Amino acid sequence: MSLELRIADLESRLAFQDDTIQTLNDVLVEQQKAVDRLQLQVAALAKRQEELLGQFGPSEDEAPPPHY
């Protein structure tokens, strides 16, 4: 195998690897955006749950039900 063919093969592999790395990076960026959105949603749901528990949760001054 001549030196020119080896260099051409290496350049071809490098171009393919560059494309693959860019594709993987694009996917990673989209996944990170999705994770960030999900974290915000979970935080909002946790806050909403705390608010609802504060409104409808058992009050400490209430007597326990009779079956206790």
C-alpha cells in the first residue's frame, strides 16, 4: 500500500470520525436540554405538591380518626 493511499485512507477515516463526533455532540446537547427541562418540571411539581399538602394535608391540631 502506497503512502498516498494510506494518507487518503487516514483522511477519510478522520472525516468520518469528525462527522460522528459532531453528530454525537448534537445529540448530547439535545439530551441535556431535555434533562434541564425535566428538572424544571420536577421542581415545579414538587413545589406544587408542597403547596397542595399545605392546603389539604392533615393539620396538627386535628384529632386523629377514631380507628387509631
